[in-house]
Amino acid sequence: MSIMQTLSENKTLLTEILSADSSYILQHVQQEKIVTQRDYKNLNIPNQSDEKTVINLLDKVMNKGDTKCCELVNLLQKPHIIDNYPRLEEIFNNHPAPSDPTFNPAPTVPIPCTDTSDLETVVTIGDEVSLYEMTSVPRGLCLIINNEIFDKLRERTGTNKDAVDLANIFSRLKFRVVMCKDKTAVEIPSVLKVFSELKKLSDLQPYDVKEWIGGQFTDLKDLPKHGDAFVCCILSHGKKEGVYGTDGTVVPTIDILSPFNGTNCRILIEKPKLFFIQACRGNDVQGGVSVNKKRKVEGTDGELHTDDGQVQDYTLPIYSDYLVFMANVEQYISIRNPKWGSWFIQSLCGQLEKGCSGGKDIHAIITLVNAEVSKMDGKLPVKDKDGKLIGYEKVKQSPDSRNTLTKTLIFPAETTPTS
């Protein structure tokens, strides 16, 4: 376990202890150059509560990576700091008994190494730790394009469950979440271009953009702004060339990605751009191979639907700092339950919630999604040419990801759920 993960697990207790005198610890982390002078000014906000100051401080340090986290833990064990915050001994296991007999101490924090070569590998450029900055408020923009009703293709029942769950998790991760519903192949690239530029609110009005507020999607009141990251979730049917608009015409995946590349969206240069695409990548059904033990997946007893399609690749140098995570590998269909939502999106939301609260980076989280979805089992209805059910076909699924991320990406999470 890294020092950063250990700090994350003890964040609530550290906040309680250090909030007794936030200005004292803030001055010392600045003196030790754990944070910059600019960071110090941004953290030292007049009339802000001690608790909020400490929370922001811990988030700031954890965003800087294990090296700075190690320096903070070293600082917290120095005698003059412990003299000012005696309860720190409870965390570092240096006190035979807690001062409060009702207090249940957190797990012992390991004494950190002073040789950073013993830390988990962190790539650095000069003195900069290779970790994406995640301090903007809001964290960034999460755009959901949710296609449910089509002119000729089958209705995507269950997609609204995916959209709501995505909105919930990304709002908890401090993103501003907006949604566009049922867009054609002409409208999808157009709305993406508008969101890449974000010039004026009136540009968004033709697309009936809704914002996630108070547990529901409501009318957009003001122009969103980009922050430290951008997330785009595409929920639609699709085929080999890309994803379908509601008019049955395909939008090539490159047309989804290109509005946000380094040439077209300079404000997102060196910032992570994440695309989560729930759509099939072909017409084939992926089968399974026997293993010692299979688990039953809850919520797959009903009829399953598919999102046919395939996503094409990209290789241009201007497409740096991208992550594209797709529901299935090339050639195969992706599974969506009309009641519970899609396997891929539901797993993604669950793993983001657990992983971000535990300080995991995005690569670890998508690996967990891959593992979870690959163990799911379902039966897809097979019908004859007249639409009569003639049986069921076993189906499996393997999410697929491609990325050009250049730094480690960690989303600091809220400690309690929000709407």
C-alpha cells in the first residue's frame, strides 16, 4: 500500500485532529515546501472553516503524489507537530492508549521512508510528479449523450438507469454533469464541438441540454466551464464504423474524439479526456470458456438487449491524454438489461465509487471493471425470422480500453454521497 493510499484511508481522522488548528499545519507544510506559496494562498481562505481548510490541504497533497505524501507523513511525526496535535500519536501508534477511551484508532500508518526510491514507482519530469492536477471546482465537465429512442432501430430500454448512475457517481467526484438526449448523427458532432468551445450559453440551447441537480436532470441555467478533466459518456447503438445517431446514421468515433484534441480544444491540453462508450463493436456473440467456478450475475434473468457496433482507432500525436473505454472488444455485441442497465456502465459506476474512495488510479479501476464484467454470464434471446422466441444463447463480454494518458489519474472522492 502506498503512502498516498494510507493517507486517504486516514483522511477523516486526520481532518478531525488537524482541524483543531488549521493555520498551524498550513504554515508548516508551506515552510517544508510540501505545497507551493501559490497553493498556500489558495488554501488559506479567510472565514473558511478549519475543517474545510484541512480537507483541501490533504486533497492538495495527495494530488501531488507519493513523494509529497511521504513528506507530509514525516512532518506529522515531528515532535513540535505532535506537541501541537497530541492525538497524532494515536494514528502513528506511538501512544500506549488513546486519550479518548471511546476512540477506535485507525490502522497504523507505516513510518515512511526518506529514500523515495523505496516508494511505488512514480514517473517524474524534472521536479514535477507525474500526476494529473485535480483541484479545480468543479473538477471538470461530464457530458452524457444518451440515445434511447431511434427512428428505425430498437428502443434502448434501460439506458436511463445507466445515465442516472453515471450522473450520480460523477457528481460525487465533483464533476458538473450535463446530458443531451436522443441526438442524430448530425447533432452529436455538433454538440461535441459546442462543448469543446463553450463560448456562450445560447450555443447549447438548440440541443436541450439538461443538468444533474438535486438528484434529477433539470434545465441548464448557465454556461458550463472546463476544469482539470473532461468526461464524455456515449450511450447508443452502434456498428463497425462508430455509434448510431437516432436517425440510424453512424458517427465515426474519430468525430467524437476530435473536437477535444490539442488543436481544437487548447484549454484541455495536458488534461485527461475520458470517453466511456456503451455500444457494441460488432454483431458476434462472445462465448465463454470453462473455468473451475462460475458465479451467477444478479439482474440478468430478464431479456437482454444489445448495442451493435464497432469503434475505430486513432493514432495522431495531437490525441494525447485520452482514455477511451469501450463496452466490449472489437467484433462483439455488448449487453444491456432493460431494467438494470448495461453490464459495462453499471460495473464502471460501482468500481469508480469504490476505487476513487480508496485512492485508486483510473488504470486500476478499469482493470477491476474488466475483471468484473468478464465474470458475468447471461442468456441472449434467439428469435426466428418471424420474431418467435426459439431459445437462448449464452453470452460473455470483455471491456476494452485504449489510452494516451501521460500521467497518473486519480479522482479524489467525496467521503459522503451527494445528489
